[in-house]
Amino acid sequence: MSLPPRESGLPACQSPIAFAFLALFLPGAIAAAQTTETPVIRTEVRQVLVPVIVTDAKGHHVTGLKPTDFHVFEDAVEQEIAAFSTDTSPAPDVPAAARSASPTASATASPGRTYVICIDALHTAPANTTRVREALAKVFEKEKASPGTRYVLLSIGEQLRVLQTATNDPAVVFATLRKAAIQPALGGAGAAALSSELNALKQRMYDFCRRCAACGSTTNARACEDQAQNLKLELDGQAERWAQARRGFLAQLKSAVEELAKLPDGRTLILVSDGFSLQPARDFYAVVAAFLPGDSRFRMPGPTDLDAELTAILKVAVERNVQIYSVDARGVGQSSFSGSGSMDASSPADTSAPSVIRRGGGPGNRGGTLLSEMDHQASSVTLQNGSGLERLASSTGGVYLHDSNDLLKQFRSALADGREYYVLAYVPKDRTEDGRFRAITVEVSDKKLHVRAKSGYWAEAVTGK
């Protein structure tokens, strides 16, 4: 598995954690961030800032609400709103008014907002990267320049690539997206490699089941057991290779969030991906489980393998109010492992259809069961692959945009949310810094309105306090 070589004119980073990443895509921002952020970090009392987006039933942003219209709860205990601000232009998530003691204060100046668009070059299929590029080009062709708004375009996979350094001119991003050299940099090779491995596994399982059609024999049953055990060992090795690749991907995503978090203005990261499993073995086990549904060796016990890496990203994003919008590039489609006929066992009369082997039992050609079981397993994998994207969005106050072929609308929605929002600030009644996750719920008086905010934060000691 390897991604295309770096094209000339597209700067890349082999080790994003080991260099001044912020300086690379936001020149001059380090000094501004340090100057602005120091007074905020060195406070004696933790103040929780909660960016809030309010929309009506049609999805239109609602403006003009007052502090008395909001109620914020931490672990189901209502908190006193200490500061309040609103902005209907490119807006900060740490406005000066949010640090004021007056709950009626409003922002008077806006440092702006930075949008970092991250293309997942490891998991996104080649056809989908083409659709993503076309949709983004249409967005930036019509996007109007706005004071204080900056855009950055990255791809992350086996390496991190800065495709477009920070610019406040949408036309510059549009021109970059139109360059022929950018398409290979958006990835696709990783997703193609995984698809190839899964297709090879399906064919292997098809052949495996046909060879074991006479499992009523004790000798053959023993041979099938040995093959299944060897298969598990091989799949665990494949899964670990993909786990390493995904750890690298998540490390790059964390690096992008950390550097974006250093900025003094509003921060939005838009992650575009086909989704990824936090349990790399699941991709492979699901194929085998369709053929060997009773074999417990190919089930997924225990904790989520890469959950710690995802949680580390969420902690940074939640603490520094980096809103993550995740866009599922797959659109609407029916998931299936069954493919186009080669494994279609839908006809009970088809004697060539593979048997579904049960551990310790005989063959069981169940007609259409294999096909339906494969589709069931595929749907399960699709759901799991979207769960990481959903968590990144819901935990940070963003939106998981999926089940739609209208990428253009999804991108525009993510950009619009960064321009129409409120910020609530409160000092927690429970000031214990025990590292626990504190759930945040925000409500408005008008129950017909929809409210979106980050799901909570971890009550850990603030660095530099």
C-alpha cells in the first residue's frame, strides 16, 4: 500500500509532528497566537466557552437571541451564563466579550475565522476524490472574500501535504483545485489497496467454502479448522498493518487540530473522508463472518483499537473550540460485499453456490443466506466506518454530513455555520479537575428551534495555569 509520489509544486511533510506546522500553512500566525492566547491560558478560574449554533426547522440560522433565551447544563446541572456574544460575520470563538464578567456583553470586533479543509487521502476512493475536488472547486468559484476569513487546504494519509497555504482569497483556492497536479495528492491509492485486499479475501473464502463442502468428514473438518486458524493469523497481520497506517493518519489529523487550535480567531476543520474503522480487523473479519457466521474467532471482542487516538484529537478540539465538520464522500449507495454475481448464492438450486461452514458442523448451503449475510456484514462495516466521523463532529459542535450525493450543499453548509453563531461562557459549579468528561447540554426557550454545541469537555488542569 502506497500513495502516489509527491507532485512538484505541492509542499508535503513526511513527519508533521516534527516541524513548525503552523508556520508552514499560516505564516506569521505563531506570534499572534502566543500574544493573544497567553492571558487566556493563565487564568485562576476555568471558564468554559461554548460556541452554539441555532437553526429553525428549515435549517436557517437564527439570530437576535438574548442571553435569557439560553440555558446551559453541565452534567444535568444548570450553570450561570457569565458572558455572552454573538456574531453574524466571520467570527471568533474566543471574543473579548466572552471574557467579560457581564452576561449582556457583545462582541465589538471579530478576528475572523480560519477554515482548514482536510482531505482523507488514505481512506477515500479515487472516484470520490474526483467528486470532492469538483464540488470544492464549485464552492470556491462562487465563494466571496470576507475580511478575516482564511482558507487552508490539506491532504492527510501516509504523509501530510499542504495543498494550499492560508489565503483570504477564494479565487486562489479555486485556482489550486483546478491544477492537474492536485488530483493524485488527494489520494485514492490507500482505499484502492484495501478494496483489493478485501476482494482477494472474498475470493479466498469462496474457494475455501467450496473445498470444505464435505465437512461431514472428520478428516476434512480438521483440515478446515486448521485453515481457519491460519486464516485468522494472516488477517490479524493485515489488520495490524492497517492499524499502523490509521495511527499515522490520526496523528496527522491531531497535528492539524493542534496547530489550528493555536490561532486566536474562530477555527473550523472540515474533514472529507469515506470513513474509517477504529477496529481495523473488522474490515477483514466481516468478510469471513459472512461465510463462517458461527465462528467466534472472527468476532470483535474487547475495546476499540484506535479509540485512544481519536479521544486525544477530541480533547484538543473540545478544549480549544475547534469545530470539526466531517463530510462523508461516499454519498448514498447500497453497501455490499457480495459483488456482482461471483458470490451470489441467492438461488437454492445453484449447486455451485458456496456452503456456509459452521464450526464443528456439516455443510449448510442455505441458498440466499450467504448473499444476505454478506450484505448485512457490509452494512455493519459501513456504519462502523462512519462512527469515527460522527464522533469528531458531534463532540466538537460540528455536523456529520452524510447520506447525500450533494457535496456542494454540504460544503456550503459547513462554511456557513462558521459565520452565524453565539458563544456562551460559564464558570463550572463543579471546579474539580479530576479529568472526567463533563457533558454539556444547551437549550433555548423556543423548543421549535434546533441547538447544536459541543457535547462536553474533559475537566483536566489547564497547561500553564
